[in-house]
Amino acid sequence: MICLRPAAFAALLFYASHVACAQGVKTDSLEKLAQTASDDSVKVTALLQLAFQAIFSNSKTAWQHLEEARQLLVGKHNPYLQTHATYVKAVYYDVTGSADSARFYFEKGLQLSRNHQFNDLEVKFLNGLGLNNWNRGYFQTALDLFLLVNERNRQLEKSKQIPQSTPLNNIGLIYQELGLYDKALEYHREALQIRLSDPALLAQAATSYNNIGICLYHQKKYREAEEIYRKGLQLALERKFLRQYYDLAGNMANTLAAMNRYDEAQRFNLEILNHDPSIKLPDKFLMNINSAAAGVYLNMRKPEKALPLLQKCFALIEQKPELEFYASDVYRYASAYYYTVGDTQKGRYYGNKQQEVLEQKFSKRNAESVAEMEVKYETAEKERQILDQKLLIEHNNLMLARHRNQNIILTAAVIILSLLGVIGFLFFRARQRAREQQLLLKEKQLRLDAVLQATEEERQRIARDLHDGIGQQLSGVILQLESAKHRAHGSELKTIVSSLSDNLRKTASEVRTLSHDMMPRSLTELGLVPAITDLLARTFSNTSVQCTFHHHLATDRFDAKTELTLFRVVQELVNNIIRHAQASQVSVNLFKMKDKLRLTVEDNGVGFDAQAAQSGHGLMNIRSRVEGVKGTVLFEQNGKSGTLVTVTVPI
């Protein structure tokens, strides 16, 4: 991919974002403050800010400010400013390329910040250590540090936090280095949303677009990568973020070339090569763009245009030999060029040069991995030696105590045996209590089953009495009144008889409904599916709620207790929906699956309170019934609203 090495670029981004914050106070104002302030603490604070700003433009000036601040702090007790000065010094060494010195001061400052509980400085030191490890190739260590930065930074007050997008971006870049592009995209996209919402971070938002595009490119999702790059290019162009614009343009060219859209790709490459001279682009970046443009011309079968670009690459490498480490693409395209024009000797030469660079990179990666493993091994070895020393000392002390205190050891043995006896007794009692508790639960379940069975039997008896007794009697009275109405004389008497007849008919209808609800004949005579169908029709017929009922392989007759349980569950749930859910749609499904029946009742209402669901009598009754047939019940929120209840019982 045509881009800066992510680690170095990310380090500059992080520190540069802090420079932008520091520049909220003008440099000349800081210089005046450093010269005229009567309070040494104010002077040191101004000098440290001046030093931090100068690190990126004039390292000599930065060091002078640091030295002046250090002299003012000599003999003073100001732990915060001393720790802050350590941070600025660590950044100075990191940016100027002294990685080992930077690591020393980052680790020293981290210890100081933890000793004094300077949590805001701790976050900065952790992040600096993460960048330092990343630049040295210790990706897993860097990832652990960035994850810790993300966690600790969220715990700080808003005013003391670094931008939350910074650790998210760094975590994404580490996953990107490791080739875990899905994980990288997760963090880059979260960082992008934060940066887009803050005008001060829009330049970094353009960089986030670039990172997302790189991940999509490596996943060969070229269309998606193109779309992301175009958004980043538009933002960078509108805001005149030219440095970010050229990074995005280079990667856009690479993506278009991967889709064989060479003319479009070359327009972006040439735009970069003809960039505004006031924008200083790194030599490595320019070498890569020249190389990529040469590769595009070769693919377009225009080798004569590729040669001048390759010669510019060779000139850059000659001026700065360290660029050769990144020149594998340059040599690859040079080899292809010379083979194309028939010069096999030079083609073979540059092919060998490419192989040498790749082998050098491979060796460096291996060396970095071995170095990281050696550091971890040395740390573990030191810890093991310390532990061995402690064990030896403890062993010698134990032997000395054993020789001098035989009686104490014997007494201790007796005490231990006594304790073991007590523990054994307590363990036995605990097991016994557990068995008793299990028996009590079993007895409670039996009592509950008996209560449910008695309740159902009483329902059946009342239903029969209502239907066969009161219902029949009411029907007889209605017939008599109807007969009397026709024989009666006088309009007033007919009105009274008619009114009585209507009221009795309503009462008889309510008695039939009550009898049916207590023990529906459709359930006992026809089975579960007809009973549920009838229940839903009667329940929702006079409402605006739309109800659907689907069933599959469930028309057989099942155990009477199972059928009754599922019917009562549906009855309880639809009543709850009518009373509380404010739903407009209800879906009931009943499926037979091998040795199980599964019932689901789903609505689009207002949902339910999880705490109330645990303690409500209706829902507790449902749980008791389902457990009584060795089934399970699950209450769930259905998306943003509504409820889904799933009941599964064995058959």
C-alpha cells in the first residue's frame, strides 16, 4: 500500500494533536510569560509548553527550553511539574529518533505519575510507551498499552482527557499491522465518528478515512475502499488539509489500479507528483508514488513513460540510502520494465535487488520478534531467579525453625488435624443441609403441583356447575320470559319482561364465557390447536389488535397436563397483552420439534420491566406451570420495544 509506515505517522499525529492544543496560547505570549512571570511554577509551565511546540520544528530550541525549565525545578518540590517535564523530555527523544532514551523516560515518568496518582499524566506516558513499542516492532506490547490507555482515559474528567479518538485510532492501527482488518475497522470507524463530531479533529478525521480505506483495500473490498477515499478526499479538499489529501490520493490511486482503472489511478499519482511545493512531502512517500506511477504505466503498456519515474526513485535512493529498505516495489517495477524492453540482464539484476530487500525486511521482522521474545525471556528469568532466592531463604528459615521448635510443629500438627476434623464436620453438615434443602424444594414442587392440580379440578367443577346448573337454569328462565312476553298485555309489562329477558340473556352469555374460560370444551374435546385458535378469536375479536397464529406438526393430541399448561400460558400472556402491552400486532406460534413443543408469543408493545417480570404474580404463575411439566420459559425484549416469550416443553 502506498502510505507512510503507520507507526511513525501515528506518533506524529498524536503529538501534533497536543501541539495544536498547546498553541491555544500564542507562542509569543508564552515567551513573554516565561520571561516576566514572578512565580517559578508559571515560568516552568510556559517553558514546557514552548519546548513541546518546538520539538516538531526546532529541536535545538526545544532542548534549550527544557534545560531552562530543569534548572528552575532544581531544589523545588513540585512533583507534578517535574513529572510533566519528564514527559516532554521523553517526547523529545521519541520524535528526534532516540527510541531507547525515550523508552527510559517514558517508563520513569510512568512510575512517577503512578506514585503521585497523576492520572492524566499516566495516560500520556502509557500512550507514549505504546507508540515507542510500536515503532520498535513490539506490536502485542503496544496493543496492550493502547487498550489500557483507552480504559484509563475514559475514567478521567473530561477536561483532563486526551481526545478519545487517539487511543481508538492507535488500537485500530496495531490491528491493521497484525493483519486483523475486521478488528481494525471496528476501532477506526469509532474514532472517525468522534473526529467528525469535533471541528478541532477534522484533519484527523481525514486520516481515519485513509485508515479505513487501507483496511478495505487489504480485504479486497475495492469498491467500498474507493467510496471511503472519496469521502476523505472531499473533506481534506474542502478544509485544505493538503498533507492528508495527498495520502488519500496515493491510496486512491492504488485502489483504482487494483480495479484496472489505470487512467483514473494515474491522474491521482500525477497530481501528487505535481503537488504544491509549499507542502513538504517525505522522500519515502514520493519514492513510493513515483514507483506506483511507473507500475501503472507498465500496466498501460507505456514503458517509455515508466523509465523517468523509476530514475527519480533511483536518484532518491542514491541521496538517502536508507530508503532502499522500502524500495522493493521500485526494484520490482524496474525488473518488469527491463524485461519488457528486452534487457534481460538488467531485468534479472533488479529482480535480485527486490529479493534482497524482501529478505532484509524478513530478517528485520525476525530480529524484532526475537528481540521481543528475548526481553520477555530475560524478564521472566529475572523473576524466576528472584523467586528461587525467596524460596531458598524460606526453605532455610523453615529448616532452622524445624530444628529449634519441634514441639511447636507437633502442636501445630495437632491443631491442623483438629481443624481438618472441624472442616470435615462442617462439610458433612453442609452436604446434609443441601440434601435437606433439595428435599424441601422437591416437597415444595409437589405441593405446588398439587395446588395447580386442585385449582384445575376446581375450575372444571365450577365450569360444569356453571354450564350444567346455572347456565341451564338461566336458559329456562329466558324461555319462560320470552313466552310471557308474547302472552303479556300492556306495553309497560312487555317492556319490563323484554328488559328482564335481555339482561338474563347477557348473564347467560357471560356464564357461558366464564365456563369456557375456566375449562374450554374445545381443549378437552378437540385439542390444543383448536383451543388456542378459539381463545385468540374470542380475545381479539372486539379489539384493534391484529393477531396471527401459526402451527406446525402440532395438531396431534398430547398429554393432558401439557396441553392444559400451554393453553393457560397463552391465556395468561394474551390477557397481559390486552391489559398492559399497548400492542397493535401479536404473533403466536406453536411448533413440534422431535421430542419438544415450542410456543412463542410475540408483540410489538411497550415491552416489560425486567424486575417486575421476576416478581409479577402472572409471570410467576407461568413459570410455575411450565416448570411443572419440566419445561423452560424465556422472557425477552423484542428489539427496541415489544416482548417475546418462548416456552419449550418435552413431549
